[in-house]
Amino acid sequence: MIINIMSGSAQETNLWGQRLGRLLRGGDVVCLMGDLGSGKTALAQGVGLALQVTSPLTSPTFTLIQEYSGRIGDKAIQLIHMDLYRLQQPEEVEVIGVTDYFQQDTVCLIEWPEVAQEYLPADFLLVEIEGNGEMPRRLIFQAEAGDWEERFRGFADCND
């Protein structure tokens, strides 16, 4: 499955994040790729809104991992937001316990996931954001396993 969407602003990227958040379930891992300033955090903030996170969602660049309480329907979940930009070796992924967060009551958003590639579950969703600055963004949603194609049916056509 590959879905391409254009976003004209940070606010629109946030709205696409909210739409994505409404599709997520406990156990999902979403990898966010894009240059600095591409809108990964804006998308993550939208996901946080959809998951009813009440704390401000900020980029975890210096803390690496931030945990938030949220909800999917009437079920409490944890939203884990990771930024692996500062990691240099795959072994560091294991040392900080990234895979410990891959739980059924957790949704994980991972920025800069390249260093963690060998630790990711088979059914992760990749969201690549192309563009930065004041230019429009291309959001590319890709998955090769799991039920993502079914969940994304009609995603690009929704109006809210």
C-alpha cells in the first residue's frame, strides 16, 4: 500500500495526523521520516489530538522518548513518541529499550527510524514527508504488511 497526499501547511499536516490517529490501534508502530523541519512533529501532534492526549506533544529530540496518556475510544493507551536522530548505532536502540514499547496498549511514533530498522515489527507504517520550509509537503504513507490497506480505504478522500 502506498498513498500520496499533498499538504499545504503545518496546520494541514496536523489535520492529516489527526486522520491518521483515528485509524490507529494499540500495538501500532508508525515511523516518521523526513528532513529537519519537514513536519514530523506537526503530524505527531495531530495523532496526539486524535488519541485524546491532553499534554502538549513536543519533539523528543533531547529526551529521545516521551510518554503520553491517551485513549482510543473508551480504552486507555500510551502514546510513545521517539526521536532517534541522536543514535548512531543499531545497538543503541536496544540499550534504550525501544522494543520494550511495542505493546498492545501502546501506539509508537518513531522519528528518524533508520537506525532501528532491524528492530521494527514487520507491520509498521512508514510516513515519509518530503519538503520543508514554506513549501507544500508530500506525505507518503506506506505499509507492506498488516491490515493497513484496509484501514486506509477512503483515507485520502475524507472531509473533516
